[in-house]
Amino acid sequence: MTRKSLSRVVAPLLAAAGIALPALVSAQPVTFYACQKDGKVIPGTIQVGSKPNCNGGAKLTWWDQGGHHHHHVVSGAVSSDGRKIAGEGFEVVKPLNTVGQYKLIIAPGMHTGTGEPQVTVTPYGYLTSVSNPLVMGVIKQANGSWVVDVWMSQDTPSLSLSDQAFMFVLVQK
């Protein structure tokens, strides 16, 4: 979405709310938030500078005054033994009898972008200095979920795997 097309969409909505778009564009950076469902913004949910509560399967979307659009993000934390510590919209599986291998299962509908999601993994905890997270694959399933294979390696060249807690962020393209 270009800045011009964004202005055509947002300006009338903001004018109805008594907010002047030119004043926002020339001021400090501004972020617009809204709830979306089925790829469309839900009327009445656009807010400036604060996030609305999105219910009923709606997802948060946001963009800046320059028209740069951002998509829903799934993030979380996983313990070294494969338990979900924090986050929503995903489950984690640690295959039996494996070391350092984890599967993140992103729930259907959590990724609505047009391409493969982008995943970043960061180790945390007492072994962070010896772990190199590797995203080995991101595969879309028939039910709309995504499976992300994560390997935690002590050193990248030899792939000496080790159980290690990690955090991740999945961003739509």
C-alpha cells in the first residue's frame, strides 16, 4: 500500500474522528492499528497510537504514516525440554529421542501472508554462548498450519546439537 493510497483510505476515517492526517504526517512518527479478518480491516477498529482489542479470530495489523504495512506476528519461548513457556498461536513438539530438535506448529490462520513466513530464533538461558539456532525448514500443511523445524547447534559447521531454550518471532511477508 503506497502512502498516497493509504491516505485515501485513512484520511476520511480520521477526519470523521476529528484527526487531521497532514498534522500526523508532519509530526512525530505515528502508527495506525486495526483489527483485520479474512484480509480486510474491520470497520471501527482503526486507532492511532494504541492497539485495539481484536476478538473473534480477528488479528492485529498496523502501518505507519508512510504506508509501510506490518503483518501479524507470532512469537514465543520454548524450554530446553520442549515445553511452551510463553506465547500464543503455536504449539511445540520435541521429537522423542532427539537432542536439540524442535518443531513449532503455527496454528491455522495465524499466518495470512502471501509467502512463506520469516522466522527468527534466538537462544536464551545459561547455554546461550554455545548455541547456534538453525531454522531447518518452514513447511505449510494442508490444514493451513505451518511447521517450523528448529535445531539448536553448539557449533554450526559440525551440527553438534544440544537441548537449549529459545525464543522465536514469526513475521508474515
